Amino acid sequence: MTSESTSGWRPVLLWGLASLVAAATIVSFILWGLNGPAYLVDLIAAYCL
């Protein structure tokens, strides 16, 4: 196997990894948007009461 045959996979792997990172970031922002404010309110209420 030469380096030329494996170099074709490198961009595919990089794009796949970048897509996974982007998807994880988007999901975390969606979950924060759904649960974040309620979590913060509960946390503040727990510490203040």
C-alpha cells in the first residue's frame, strides 16, 4: 500500500470528524436551549432557598 492510496481517505476522515464535531455542537446547543434556562432557575433556587 502506498501513501497515495491512503491520502484519498484523509479528506474523507477529516470531513467526517468535522461533521461529528458540528453535530455534537448543534445538539448541545439545542439541549441547552431546551433545558438550560430551567436548569439555571432550579440551581439558583436551590442555592437561594
